[in-house]
Amino acid sequence: MDVRGTVAPGFEAVRDAFVRNFEQRGERGAAVAVYRHGHKVVDLWAGTRDVDGSEPWAVDTVQIVRSAGKGVAAAVPLLLHQRGQLDLDAPVGTYWPEFKANGKERVLVRHLLAHRAGVAALDTPLTPAQAADGVTGPRAVAAQRPWWEPGEDHGYHAQTYSWIIGELVRRVTGRTIGRWIAEEIARPLGLDFWFGLPADEAHRIGRLGPVEPPAAGDGGGALRMRPKRSVVEAYRDPGSLTRRSFGAIDPLPDENDPAYRAAELPASNGVATARGLARCYAAMIGEVDDGQRLFAPATLTLARTEESAGPDRVLVVNTRFGLGYMLHGPAAPLLAPGSFGHPGRGGSLGFADPESGTALGYVTNGLQKGVTADPRAQALIRAIRSAGD
């Protein structure tokens, strides 16, 4: 395996785990970056830029990271709160009056971030074109009757997160969330990250596609667990909230379509490099090497203080969320109890651990089954635990 990039002394175990992902865990093309105390200590890439191609992954290759982009999107309302522009305890209707319809008058901004708003699915799914037009999605969630009493329970807003967070940001700032991130986060920090991939960057993106994980017992070294029957049934049942939530766009969009990549869907179509994800999370927990940072200490506390925990009405397992971030737990194992971040369905991951000063970005073009706890990402996390001591 021709692995490119650099690894600081003490972090060689991460490179070894990255190589084994290709040799044993079905990886096709991927990159991983790690920051420790604001400095980049791992920056690796290998394989092909297209899951079904032969052109090598380059130093500047980017990929769609699916829900791993939710963690970057969540930084926007937290930063608006930090700047005094958004009250997390105000009703969403304070900023977006139309959202108050059909029993959502008491939905608070913090409920949106903690997946407690009750609008995890739509009565009528949107077409890919409607989902991407910036108008139909916000109108649909504003009109939607909650699936449970807002604030009383939680369930992962897999697709509707795009329109509830995106429209909230637009109402508060007058800018789309993609533009706000480009101007206030990505450009100042020098990040390769976009919601709405610019046409002049489109030549850098690789093709995504499904890949099968190694069969159990083939020496792949991945933790193999049989999903609970209730989880399997929830994904199979067309009428379940699980299927409705993930199926809020129907038919599923072609993620390799340039029109989809150019849309701003913060729930699902963030485009990034691994180092872009890692550097963003590094700036959330402290200064990066040029002295810049995103979160003040109080904002960092908000991001990783538990707001939702227990049975998730959509994912049908126990999950934990802070304000916009998944927290370390059995459903989403991160580095340590204080870690926070967000996985992307199929593999990609971004997170930070303030106590160790660690931030990780992992990006792949080979989408394996599973929403969280991808075995390739977990192998990298285990290597980080043993590295740099």
C-alpha cells in the first residue's frame, strides 16, 4: 500500500492502523488527519480517489462526508450564541415565525441542536430537487406536526437537520449556512470544507460508493456485531420513524451528481478533506498553530454537555447528544468520555477530545453499512489511544 503524507514521532501506530484498513477492512480510498494540542501530527492518504477507479488519491482530494458535516454545521449556532446573536433558550419561532405551526410553539433552539424538536421526518418526502432548492425543505419542516412532544424525548434528525439548522442560520444572519461557514470558519482557518461545493473546486472530489466489509472470520480484524433485531426491523419497516427519517428525501439523491454536491444540505453533503475536519475540531478545543480558535470555554462546555440520552426514537439504540454533537458512548465510541463529534453514515468521522488535546478527521470513499462505530474509524481511534504518550 502506497501511503502518502507524514506522521510525527510517537504516532506511527496510526499509520499502521491506516494501512491495515486497506489490507484487512475493505478500504478503497481514504485520508486521516490528527491534531494534538493544536499541531498536526498525522496527515495520511492512500488508495484511489474514486471508489470504483484507479486514479490515486491526491494530497488535495476531497469527499462528501455525509453526517460528519453535522458537527461543523452545529458550530454555527453555537458561535452565533457566543457572539450574542442567538439565544439557545429562545423559541425557534422567535427567529423563524413560520416554524411555530402545528404544535411547535415551544420548540427551543437547543431542542433543534439536541435532536429533541420532534421533526425527525416528514409526512411527505421531498424529491432531491426539492431538498436542494433551499425553499421547499424549510417550508416542509415549518409545517410539519411533531412526531413526539418537543423537548420530551429525542430522535436523530437524519435529513431534516439540513433544513432546520440551515434556515435558522439564514433567519438570524441573512446568510446561508454554507456561505457563513465559508466566510467565518473555513476561510479564516484555511479549511477545505464546504456545504455547496464551488464549481472551481469540483475537480478535486472523488466518487463515493458502497463497499462490503470483510466477512466474519476472514482475518479482517474488525469487531463484528450482529445488530439487534429491533434495529434491523426498524430499518426494514417502510412505516417506521427510522425509515421515514432517513427517507425524508425520496428517491435517495445521487451523491456523485454535481448538482447534489453544489447544494447546501448540512445534514448530509458536507465536502471536506480529513485535515479540514481535524483542524476545525482542533480549533473548537483550543488554539491551532497560528493562534486561532473557535470556541470560548463556555461554548465548548455547551457542545459536550449531555442534553439527550437514552433510547433514540430514530436510531433505535441508546444515543447521547450535546448541543449539536454526538457524545462518547456505546453507540458512538470516540476517544474518551469527554470526547464529542459526529460520524457520517458509512464511515467518515470528525471529533475532538479536550482532555488529551486531540482532534481527528477521517474521510473515506468506501461506504460500509452502519451509521456509527465504523470498524475502520474505530481502528484509528484505538491507535490514537496508544500513540503520542
